[in-house]
Amino acid sequence: MSAPRLRAAYVLDSLGPGGTQRALTHLVRGLAGRGWEQTVVGLGDEDSPLVRGPLEAAGARVFTLGKGAVARGAGLVRLVGLLRRARPDVALTLLPWADVLGRPAAWLAGAGVVLSSVRARNVDRPWWWFPLCRLTAPLARRVVFNSREVVPFARAREGVRPEQVVYIPNGCAGAPLPRDRSALAALGVPGDAPVVGSVGRLYAQKNHAALLEALALGRGALGRAHLVLAGAGPLRAELEARAARLGLGERVHLPGHVADVPALLAGLDAYAQPSAFEGMSNSLMEAMAAGLPVVASAVDGNCELVEHGASGLLVPPGDIPALAGALESVLEDRALAARLGCAAARRMAGAFSIEAMVEAYDALFRSFAGRG
């Protein structure tokens, strides 16, 4: 007689495209192959087929509650009901609102063991969010961090205790890509222009404005370079206006959300991640896996991924001249760019595989299964 299947449930802020959603998709696929039944619940309004589709294809049951319903309380009642029916052995919350709302909901539902996952230093949260986080943190048996650099902040501000901390880095999909500029040509990028790219939601955290300022300072190759900022978000109009003020309008491209990120990466000469704060960026990892020379701000998870001078270049956060200088270096010195890109791809393949991430979560989940 076969053993009963183990069940996992995940609660996250939304089912919109993003790094956490990509990491969760990799995890759900991997655990499905290990016999787990899985349920995913998004709290917000976003419900992208690019997120839902792969999750459902992996066998997960997927639900969206909606901000309005959650704010009125009906969404939280439904969340408790969904978790009660799913009867998970473990319930994992991901992202800030899912943590403070999902922990008590999972506890009320009797959802096995409650776990959380802190993905970044949540420095952009309002002051009143931190008491809520500290109030609900004890409900989580363990808190998973994908970046060791984030742990001190979470302990000091969010009420995470030392015995709760588990470190599991993100896993990375991808491999070195042959050069192919067709995706860039479709955006109107000239075939002979150097191209810097960045992939991520257009939020203040990602500090895309710094890239525009660095491009405006550029000389040589950077002075001719085009910049592609792939992603959607509330700052699009502001970034377009800034690019126009800096005289960069024809050299800056904002295509919105890009479904085929590898095709975009294949045409880039360099990748930039100037975040003000960051967890372990899936976009940065994918660029490194693709063999691109990367320039990133020296914050949080970026410092765990990029070995300065070996697998990429790190610059002080907010230092526009340093960012411009590093980008100029990799665009002008193609031998340096090739060396950094090759080392980055080796690092991703060796230390940050999806298989290792799935194995670590599987072991964590199984260690608590049946111990609710």
C-alpha cells in the first residue's frame, strides 16, 4: 500500500510576475516530482497567466483572493477555508503581507506547520507594519532566508528569533547563451550599439533612476550605449520623463514585462542591478547564468552572488559615478567582460542550482511533516 502523499501550501502577496514568483515556480515543479500535492494562494489582484500557467502545469491548485476582499476580511476568511480544505502538512508564507496575514490564517486553519520566507530587508514598509510582523513571527516554526545579509535586519525589526532562521538560497535556471540581438532589434535598438539591460519591476527598490543618471554620464562605449529596462510598475512614466530630461529618450527602452527573458539577455553586452536593497535577485542570477558581465550595487544578496572582480563588479549603492565607471569598464574591455561572464556562469551552475534549492526545501518540509 503506497504512503499518503505529503501536502504543501504557499501564501504570497500576488500572482504577478516577479522574482519570488519565479523561484516559487521552480520549487513547485521540483517538489511535484517528489510527490508533493501543492496549493498556491495569492492575496492581491494580480493573476498573471505567466505565473498561474506554470504552477497549474506542475499540478498545483492556484487561487487568487484580491486586495479588496482581503481588506474587507472576506478574503482572509476564504484563505482560512482554502487552507483548511487543503490540509497541508506545511504552509509557507512568502513576501511581507503574506507573512503578517498568512501566518495567523494558516494557524487558524490548523494547517500543519507554519513556515515563512523573508526575501529582502523590508526597509520600505510603513512603521506600523513592523509591530504586526513581530506579533505574528512567533507563529512560524522556521523562517527561510535566501540571503544571509537579510537576517540581522529581520531579527532586529521583524521579531525573528535565532532558532527560527534557515538559509536556503534561490536556485537558478539558465546557461550561457549564444549572441542573438533579434529581441533587441524588435525594440528599435540599433544593431551596432552597446546595450545594457536590467530586468525587474519598476519600483523604487530597484533604483532604475541611477542607471539613467549613469548613462547620462557615459563617455566612450557607455556614451553610445542603449539601456533596456524590462519590467512593469508604477514608476514607468517617471522613468520615461527622467530619460527625456536627460536627453536619453531615444537610447532608453521600456518594453514592459518581457515573457522571454533569455531572448532579451542574449542580446545584451552587460547587465546592471543597482538596487537600493535586495534579497537574492532571480534576475541577477539569470543574467549571471547566461554568461553576462554584471554590475550590481553592493547590497544584501547581491554581495552573496557577485564576487567583486571575479564574477562581476560591485559598486557602492547610490554612487552614480562608480556605476557609470563600472559599466564603462565592461563595455570597453571585452576581455574583462568575457572573463567576468564566464566566471559568473560557472558560479551559478556550481553553487546556486535549482536542484539544490528543491532538495533543501524538500528536506525542511519533510522534517516537519506530521508534526503539526
